Amino acid sequence: MDPLEKIFGKTAQMTVLKNLIERQNEPTYLSGIAEETGLSHASVSRVITPLIGSGIVKEKPFGKQTRIFQANMENETTKLVIDFYNKINQLVD
């Protein structure tokens, strides 16, 4: 079990956040996150909204109907979350 899941439980939002942290320098689409995590497109859309609202994830329009998402590396909270994620993973290695 993933260290974050041991602490916070396995939730769709945690799964999406972990996916974006692991690919922090790679923009992605909802469908890409859904495919990589095994979550439905609707679930990813639902749980990514609060992550955008908190500033942890940034969203950019790409064309008329497509949006891309990426960890917001300019946000201090994002930096703290990633630092925590990296440190907790080091403890279990």
C-alpha cells in the first residue's frame, strides 16, 4: 500500500493528486489522468475541481473544449505537499 494511502486512505482525490505529483512537470488531460489512475472521467473531473480551487493544480484551456492540468509549482502549498510526499516515500524505502 502507498504511504499516503496508509495515512489518508485511498480516495479518488488522493489518487488524482498523487498522479499529478508524480508527473509534476508534465501537463495532462482529464482522460489521461483517468486512464493512468483507473478512475472514471467523471470522478477525475469531480475531484480535480477542489484541487484547482486550492491552487494546488493549475488548469489551462487547450482549444475550445479541452483543458490541461498540471501541479502548480508556483504555489507554496503544492511545494509543501510534494515535499511531504517525497519525505514520506523515503521513510518506507
